[in-house]
Amino acid sequence: MTYGRDERALFQGAAAELYDDIVAAEAIADDDPRLADDAPERPAFDLLVEFGLLQHDEDEKRWVPEDPASVQSRVVSPLSQQAADLLTESSEWAKAFGALSQSWRRSPLSTARGPFTYLHSNGIAQFIAGIVSEAEEEMLTAQPQTGRDAASLAAAATRDIAMLERGTKMRTLYQHSARRSTFTGKYVAAVTERGAEVRTLDEFFNRMIVVDRRVAVIPAGDDLRTAIAIREPSIVAYLVDIFERTWARGRPFTNRESGTLKGIAAEQRAMTIRMLVEGHSDPVSAKRLGVSPRTYAGYVADLKTEYEAETRFQLGYAMGLRGDSGGPADDAPDDVE
């Protein structure tokens, strides 16, 4: 018999506490109130008995604890075998779908529907998962920091690690603000350990994924609920060219040298000034910087302090006197690998 999450939660919680108490007392009597049918500890007790961690002493009318090492394999080994079986089955399903995909690409139908496919809501993630699973040579991605929560990053990590372990190369661009995200940091650590390259920069084009330079996926609107899959070679090549030019300006995510961090701060400062000079609203400016409106307000407050200004009008006047319009930061990327 195999056990699932519910049994594990019970085992790690109430059952573990009860087991600790029984070990400390060296046994638990049959008439202990915790073993009553309606006692809250009863499910935990039953699970310990089922696992063989408690053995009944008929003579003493009590339950005696057993060494967990002696029964662990009976629980863990079936799960390990089940995991191996699932991996094998998953591989066979992938081969089966791969054969169908080849048939589709060879058929006139693959081009009859045109080079553009509109994707909606949940269909976007499903489509991306499909093309990533087929990636053979390279995946290029641009990921604005906004919208990347822990759940989406965990799903992306599982998908991308599987691709990298097949030998496919991967390059990803984030905004500088991604460096402050714990979840993004964990994702980057996981993929770079397997050969991916990740860089950041102050601002770039919107979300994009390009697989094997044959298909690109970009948003069809600001709400990210509709996307377009593009297979037109000339457009895909154009998007790749934009990516390559932007990639050349990026700074390696894993680089924490003081010079790099100073350059990043200068670029974010320059970007904030440009947003102010161009008259963008705070929500728009924050989105383009990849930060929350509150963080962006902090950037503006820092500039007020730097220019000794109390209001934004005074700040604009002071920047105008200095001729500071938020042009390219003084520190150009000199640490690109």
C-alpha cells in the first residue's frame, strides 16, 4: 500500500507528537484516554499501528514503540517505485506525442492555419509547456518581474530544468528589480546550476519566449490573458535580433560585485529620472521599472533628498538646472560574460 499527502501530514504532525510522547514514556497503556475511539489522537495512533511503529504487548496490556528505521522501507520503497514508474510512463507519453507532432509538422495542415495562433488564458501555459518539452537547441526568454509569483516560478522551474537536463540551452532576461525577489533568486539558482544564463537590465521589451528560433510567444494585450504564437520565420528572426541586442546590454544575474551593483543602481536612478521627465504616472513608471508603486515612490523620495527638493516641481526644476534628463548611466556594462 502507498500513502499520500494526507497521511504524510498526519504522520509529520499529530502522529509524530504522539510517538515522541510514547517513546519518552517507553509505552502507552491500553486504557490511556488518548486511545479512546473518540479521542483526537486516535487517527494518529491508528496510523502508527498501521506503520508498525507500535507493537502490542499482550502481557502488559500496553503498546511499545519500535525503531522507525526498521519500518521505513515498507513505506518509502513503494513510493520510490511509484515515482520511477511515473517517470517511465511520462517519458513514453512524451515519445507518443512527439511522434504525433512530427506528423503534424509534415502535413499541409501545419501551414494551412497560417503563421499566427491566438492563445487564451490557461491555453497559454499549456502551449508553452508543449513547445518547451519539444525544445532541442535553445530557448530565449524575456520575463518582466511583474506577475512572476512563487507558484508560476515553481512551475517554470520544473519545466525548464527538465529541458536543460536534455541538453537544451537557455538564456533569460529579467529587469534589475528581479534581483530583490527571493523566489526569482531560487529559480535562477536552480536553472543556472544546470547551465542556463540569466541577465538583468533596466528596461526592455515585453514578455517573450522563443524556442529553437522557430516559434515565438508574445502577449497580445496588456492583461496577459491572450498571447500570440508566431511561426513566421522573418518575424521570429526579428524578435531574436531584438533579444540579442538587449542581451548584450544585460548584467549577469549571479554577479554580486560592488561595481556591478553600483552600475545597476545608477541605471535604475537614470530610469526613474526618465520616467519623471517624460511625465509618466507612478503606476506606469513602476511597471516599466518592474517594481511596486511603493518602491517607485521610494526611488522618487531618494531623488528629492539627493536634489534637496521638497516637491516634485522643485525636483524637476533642480534636474533641469543640472541638465539631468536620465540619459545612459555613467557606468556601462563592463562585466558581461
